[in-house]
Amino acid sequence: MKTLGTVLGTRGRPNTPNEFHFWIPPEEESLAIGSVVKVEAQGRVVYGIVEGMEAYSDIEDFLLHQLSRGGDPEVMPPNREPSVIVCRARVLRQEADRPLRDGRVTYPEQEELEGLFNVEGCRIPFGVFINTDGVAVPVKVDERYLLGYEGAHVNISGMSGLGAKTSAFLFVLSSIFAHSEERVACIIFNIKGDDLLYVDEPSQHLTREDRGRYVLCGVEPRGFKARFFAPAGAFGAQSLKEEIEIFRWGYREVEEYIPSLLRAGDQDQKEKLDTAFYDLRKMARERGYRSFSEVLEFMRSDLLPEEKGWADLVRGSYKATWGKLYNQLKGFEAKYEGLITNYPAEVVELPYERIGNREVWVVDIQQLSFYPRKLVFEKVVTEFLARLEAQKLKVDKIILFMDELNKYGPAQASPDIASLKAKLIDISARGRSIGMILFGAEQFKSRVDQNIIGNISTEIYGKTKEAELGEPLYKELSEEIKGKIRRFGKEDKLLDHELYDAPVFIKMPRPPCLLGSDRVGVLRGVKKKLKVS
């Protein structure tokens, strides 16, 4: 095996149990940031991943270098100045927590790489590691730290479009479905055009490299078994999907969430509205009312009597407060864009208990505004959580994919999103014990609440802007690694998994299914050809 370099700890840069330094000869050009190397020394073997590289010479400043060439950059002096490249590697695996004193640095064999990234218990491939000597192996994670009680949840961050977050998620999902020993299903909220409305169709855009990576990962690229749902009346010219099952909710379906939907000018008014609604809900339950039409009729006849003034108390609240509550409830049907109906005959609930193993449900809410989206998020998540806890589903685990996580679980306080944010924090804290696994994606990980981020066992980073990488959250990554992340292509990712002592650079193939943007492009191309002909 070719020697790449020699380990050395100096007075200014000592080796530690966590990292070591080595220099490489001038002719060595294969090593790069992210390379995995092997060191044999003192009767033991240490594996490390290169996280830093610096070139040194004995020239003190640029002026001396310029003068030695007479100011001409093309002039080569008779004696070349001595220089050396020093690499810093983070320990990936070792037999003893002791610093290296010296040692011969080589590339690990393929079997050794497979042992590093396919440790016992790890069966879910998240991508392919390609060492700088050309050896490629799948990188697998432990299902116990992905979907199990030991740890759970995945976060994917990166720039919009260039970060390829949705594509990364769809590949990981296909890998989980192919290799997991659990009964797993997935819930996706489609909030961006038609991007996720064709996950049931296989991709026609996989390259030879993509297919090779699928083979290495033991995954067959194909469309998912999927069902698609959308609120009644929430369709527009933007949507191209026809096979969508509609849902529409009435009073009984959303009464639990109404307090979070009520709007008020200040906190005092909001508390009065909430108190009035809780009293109204109690009265409605006592009378057996199941629809908004029944509740509104009761409010008109009993809570808004003509003989009472707006400042008079009626059933514990001022008539003016009942009037404000009535107006908001009356306006739900129009405000919630086909999602809410006043009439029980028009209610269509989602068939929660019919979700099947290896099945994907896509809830299309792209046409909805902020508050209707929030209602759909909260209700659908709550319904599945309740059924998981009661063991009323045909699956053991549900993967919940939340795009724009920084918007729905933000770091800063936001009254409008407080109830949904609390739900996401609860899932991140105890979801693994119930069976709800959060897969979040966002452009700016630093803007996600740390109660959520702190409970995530697996992180995936795509191409990220420099301003984001400057946040304290990324302080554990070296400047050289950050620089590489800024230069990522769409296939490049950095994987940080609970069981790996250092983050690993991987390549992910394109998603196995058709994305909406691909489908739209195909349809536009067909229409253009028809028009020309």
C-alpha cells in the first residue's frame, strides 16, 4: 500500500486523542478535504478523516519571494524553496484514546472502509462515500438511532434549489423503505407547487452514476406507493394532479384547534374570546351540536338576544364578545378556502387508520394561505399521534416530513405559530417513544428552535450560504469543511450521524421518483412540439 505521509505532532500543533497531523510529499496530489486515511503505529490502527490542509514554506513574506525572482513570476530560481503540506485529520475510529506520536499514513482498503461505514446495526444507506483514491462504499446509519428508541429524527439543511433537500429526503425515504425492519409509512405536506405530487411515478432522469449509487445502496429506484389528498375547492391552474382525494372538516373535526385560529387586537381581547369559546364548546357538547350551522344558530338565538345591549353579560361573557366570536366562526367557511364547511353532510375526513406499510401520503396544501396550512398541519399530526399512542394503525412508525421547518418551528417566539411549534417540539422530544419520526428541512438551520434541533440524531447538510455557516451552530465544523460545503453540487452532502465520531462527505443519487418540476418540463416540451407541428 502506497504511503501518503507521516504522522507528526509538533510543539505548536500537538496530536490529541481526537485529532492528528501528518505531512505529505510534494508529489502526493490525491488527498483532499474529506479523504479517509489509515495510520498504523505503536501496534494499533487509527482511521481519520481529513478536515484541514495547509501549505508551509520557509519564506517569511511575499516581498522576499518576489525579489528572489526579480519581480517576474515566470522566473524559476535554480533552487526551489522548500515547502510542505500539513494535513489535520479528525479521528474516526481507534482502538485506544491515546494521541499518535508517529505513524505511516495510507488509504484504507475497501473492506476497511466498509467496516467504518457499515458498523454492526447500521443497515440504512444514506449515500455513497467516494474516497479520493476512487474506492466507493455505501454509508449506513443505525435504524435504532433513526427510527428507534435510542434516538431519532433527521434534519436536512441547505440553500433553496441548490441544496436539493427534497431530493435528499426522497432518496433517504426509499432507502428506509427498502431496508427497515419496521412497518413504516410517511406523511408529506406539499407546500411548493407540484413538486411532490408525482412521487408515485419513477424518475426518468437518473444518470449512470445515479444508478450505480442505487446499486451500491441496495435500493431499487422506483415510484412510491402513494395517496394524494387536498382540501375540497383548493385546486387551481397551478396543480396538474388529478387523482387527488378531497377532505373537508366541520365543527366537531376542528373544535380542538379553534382557539389557535381566533384573532384579537390584544392579549386581553384574545383571552376573552378564548374564555367565551370554551363556554360555547361546553354548551354545544351538552346539546349534541356537531356542525358550525347548529352552533351558529344557537349563538344567534341564545347568546345574541336583541333585548340585550353589547355591554350586557350573557352566559358569562359580554354580548360584544359573543358577537366577535360569532363573526369569526361565521367567516371560517369562506376564510378557510374549502377546508371548513358549516354543514355536516359535506364533511369528509381523512382515513387515518387506513395508512399502510411502505405507503406515502401527500397532503397538498400549496393553494392554502398561512392559517389554513397551520390548521392542516396541527390536525393531521395530532390525529396520527393519537392513533400511534393507541396502537390503532397498521404501521409501527410514521415519518413526518416538514419542509420550511424554520417557519413552523422558529427559534424566535411567534404567537401565531405557537401551538404548532409546541407540537413539533413535543414530537422531537418524545416522538421516538410513540413512533412519530420528524424529518425536517430548511434553508437556515440556525433559525429552527433549539429544542427541536437538540433532539435530532442525524444531520444532513447541502450547499449552504456563507452567512449561515458563520452562525455559532456550525462552530464544530472546520473552516475548510465549511468552504467545501459552500462549493457543493446538488449531489454532495455532509452526513453527521450519532454513531460516527466525525461528519462524512457523501454523494446522494437523484430521487427515485418523478419531481413535479420534471413533470412540468416534460408536459411543456410535449405542448411545444404539438404547437410547432
